[in-house]
Amino acid sequence: MSLFKKKDLIGLDIGTDSLKIAQMKKSSKGYGLVKAGLKHFPQGAIAEDKIIDRQSIIQAIKELVQEQKITAKDVATSISGRSVIVKRIKLPQMTEEELGESITYEAEQYIPFAINDVNLDFQIMNNARQKEEGQMDVLLVAVKKERIQDIVSIITEAGLIPSVVDIDVFALENQYELNYLKDMNNYVVLLDIGADTMNMNILWEGQTIFTRDASLGGNNYSKILQNKLGLDFTQTEKIKSGETVEGVTEEQIIPLRESFYEEIFSEIQRSFDYFRATADDTPLSKILLSGGTSKINAIDQVLAQHFEMEVEKSDPFKKIDINPNQFNTDWLAQVSPMMAIVVGLALRRVDDR
């Protein structure tokens, strides 16, 4: 199963907190939104990249497909986390066919899993920043077969056909290509912070240069608020979105929010440090922020101040035609931060690379 390939498909993003679905229709003017939906899982159904409650997830998929009146069966989904390894490596110059024949041997020294336990894919990078004569940059991807089989079996049991299994960071890149002009001669950071996972994809001229996943997200903030203030799930969600909760003062919240920000910023800085160890001195110009945690009140402003760079909340529907008679545009605006990955998946095509 190729991890890079693209067909007009239903996008299905199985996150740790919620299920997102989207369908696009291509036209001469671009893309139009056909379907879009979101459904939250019971708490604990997925922990990081481990599936805990299969039946709840299968049922949620069935219900969302039925609610959206989706008749198509072929879907593109994606995964991230510890089961996924993405590395940019240098190899001797060769053709794509030659690399395909030798990729298993080449990959063994870079993959910390048994090579027989993973699915491999690769892409030769044409936007390499530091080309060396006789060398080429290759983006190598390895995913544990067990993780793919788990996702495939859930989708199949829900009555759908898993046609593409992609990687979260590449789905982010796909929606970026559609919605934003490529920043030339600058690095752009696609940063998706979900409930339990943070995905980072650093692009050069619109193509992946560096990726990293971290087990950290908005649930960390929720746990801090619950443990320190004794709040329930509904109350923590209100505070995260900037609403007031009876009996809770801003003075109580500030140090807890700052503690969470310290965790997030430290992890982002660690990723930047890893990236800088192999990159040139060209500055990181912008962060495009997405994921449910991007809805925390003013988090984009705090990020911009801390890292001294432009931070923009990503709009995955920016250049997609939306019929206001078909969709509740207020609802789309509310959920759009969480839809970046699923929009990227809905744009996939099996027959393209």
C-alpha cells in the first residue's frame, strides 16, 4: 500500500479525540466541498496511537457516514505517532526504478524496527536545499504493518474500503498546496496540535523537508485544569476556548495555562533544534497552526511572541468552494482548525504521486 499515492476519495481522519470526514468534488475552477462532518469519540477510545475501544470507533464511523448520507465507499485515511518513521536521507544518485529495487537494503540502517515488520515508501526530493554532486535527497517512510492493519480492519468493519493510508504530516502538506501560495526561499512550519499528538511538517518551496510527531496536545492542558481545579470535561473545554466558568478566576487559570504553554513550547523548540542540526541558516518564516488545540484562546498570539515569527491559523477551506445553502458556514468556521488533515486526505488520488 503506497503511502504517498493520491484518487478522488472520501477523507477519513481518525484522531485521538474525534472522527472527521470530508468529500471534495473537482471542477474546472478548483475544488468544491461536498460533505463535511465531525463526531467525538468516547473518552479513552484511542490513547495516542493505540486503539483501545474498537467497537466505539467502528460505530462512530458508521454513524457519521449515515448522518452525512455518504454513498461512496473508498476512503483515504492517515496515521501518525510512534509507529511512523519519516527520515530525509542522502543516497547515491540513481533512478527511481533502481531505488525501488534497493530501498529495503538502504532503509535498514535508518529504521529502528525490524524491516520485515514495516511497510516502506519513498520519494526522491527535487527541492533539496544542499545538493551534493553524485548524491540525492530521499524522503523515506516506514510504518509498522501492525498499525496499518489495525486502521484498515476498523475501516473495513465499518463497511468502507481503505484505498489509501497516508501520513498526517503529508495530508497537512496536501491541503497547504491547495490553499496557500508556496513561500519561496523560506521555511514554513505546518503545526497541527491535536488532543494527544502534535504533528510538525517543515516545508521548503511547498515540499516536505523535515517532519516530527510528539505525544503532546490539548489533553495535557485539560488534565492540568482538572487536577488543579477539580473541573469536568465540559468546564475545561469552556476555559480552553476563552469562556468563563463559575467559581474559576482568571488568576487561577493563568499559571496553569502558562505551565501548559511551557510544555508545548519546549517540544516545539526541541523539534526546531533537531531540524536546525541538519538545515542551513535560512530563517523559519511562518507557522501555520491547526488542530483542536489551536482553538485555545490567543494561543497563536502567544506562539508568535515566544518564537518571534508570524503565526497564522490555518484555514483548510480557504480556496474551497462552499455552498452556503448546503453547509452551516458558522459551524465550518468553528471546526475548521480540526479539519486540516481530513481536507488534505479528501484531496488525495490513488493514481497521482
